[in-house]
Amino acid sequence: MTDAGSPWLGNFLTEKIGIPLTKSGSKSTGSRATSKKLKQTKPSSKKLVGKSAAAVATKKPKTVRLPGHIYDYPKYYDLIFGSDCQAEMDFLQDCFACFADRKVKKVFEPACGTGRLMVRFAKLGYQISGNDLNEKAIDFCNRRLEKYGFPPSAVVADMCDFQLKKPVDAAFNTINSFRHLEKPELAAAHMRCMADAVAPGGLYVLGLHLSPATDADVVEETWTAARGNLKIRSKMWLVDRLPAQRLETYRMKYDVTKPNGREVLEDQFNFLTYDVKQVLALIASEPRWEIAAVFDFAYDIQTPIVLDEKTEDVVFVLRRTK
């Protein structure tokens, strides 16, 4: 999926909450005097304890640790990664206009997840479809499409082993989800499936992070998003790197704040790594693809980039040959 993937913004904010404690005491003249004092203050002591418990309950909401994977909670995933899509939408439509050799009406998203872009394309009049391995994400996507009056066109399927009924005019996978395919042969199978899925003259816009030769890649990234009373802080960090296997292991954490408490979810997953030579070799392995243009994650159609060993964020505009 999606898109593992796929956008990478923000700075991590560490908050420290200090609760000052005031220590008080009185001079004791013996056990009898102390006992007398306790009896005198016992009623007010009960009242204070009650207030203190209520205050503690207010300041310390219940924390629940969620089971499962980050993709099992599509509402949270969509808030983190779907809140700012306009730049991607504008860029994709610019690509359709500038590089496709056919009119783009039908679009497809492999590893579509929650369908954050699918529903927006549907609202613009495109015929949309998508697939993903996670049933909960597909259910969320289809329910949202139906909410806006569109057919439920997302299906549960493997992005490296699927077949569309009819070819589409364009496809996209922009937020690194492609790298969840942990073996080079799976990635090659995906490129073949996509060549079958896109009609001649159509496009596949593929975005991913590369491993630069300088080893300057980011090992920790954070995002924060809010909607109403729901706030989520998401953090992803590198756990291990196995160059020989071309694998990176990451952990990701959701810290969810609600009016009635707090939820925490941690998950772990792998990404297949690519340098410039490896990704170019992958594209060349499927002769039905040609590179029409290359951009970075700035999504500026006026500013294509030239690949080199320092390139990290890359968006390939691939055109299906005839």
C-alpha cells in the first residue's frame, strides 16, 4: 500500500508536563497530640480527597493500547496522510495534460488504502478504481465513495498479482507504498501488472524515496494532524537496515488524543530500498514503460529534475508504449 510507500512532513514536538508538588508539615508534640489533630481534620480531609481524585481523573485520561496494524485504523491513517492532497491532485492532472498520449478519463490506484485521492478524482468526474490488501481500508474507501454517491469501486487484491477488466488511461501510487513490496521479483511483477492495467499512451505516476549514495537519508519523521476534537501525532523511525537484503525496518507510532482519553498504536514494517541504478533497472525490466519525466516531491510540473546519486525523493511519470 500505500502510497508504505508513498508524503513526509513536519517536526517532532516533545512536550514536558511538570506538576509542582508543595510539601507541608507541622511540628508534632507526641502521638496523642497528633491523633487529636487527625480527628479534628478528618471530615475536611475526606472532602479534599474527593476533589483531588476528580482532579487527577481530569488530568490523566485513560490510555488504551490498540492491537493490530496502522492500516487497520483507516480513519486515523486518512487523517494523517489524507488531510493535504491538493498539491498531489494538481500535479497528477498536470501530468495527465502534459504527458499522456490519450485523454485521461479512467484512473486507477494500486495500494489505494483509504482512497484519499480516489474520492477527489471521482468528484472531478473521473471514473475511478483501486485495490489494496487491507480489507478494513477497502471497506472505509468504498463506504466513503458511496457516501458521495459513487459506486464502491475499490477491491481487495494484491498490487503485484491482479488484472483489471479493462485498461485505464492513467494510474498513480505517490506516497512510497510501492516499497512495501519487499522483494525485487515482487516489484517486477507489479510493473508487469501495471503495464497490463494501463492502455497504450496512458501514464503511471510512481513516487518513492531512494537511498542516496551519501547515506543522508532521514531516519525519523513525524506528522501531526487534527480534526475537531481528534488529534493524532504520528512518528516513524528507522529500526534496522540490511544492505545485503536491501531492506529497511521501520516502526511507526500513532498517539491519538480524544476528549474521553488517549490511544496508542505501534506497528513495524519493512521497505525495499532502491538507489538510482536499481530503480532504473526495474523500470527497464518492463519494456512497455518509458520515462516521460522525473520530478521530486515538490510536485512542481514546471521543475523536472535530473537523477543523480544524491536524489532522494522522486516521482517518475511513466508512459505506456504502444
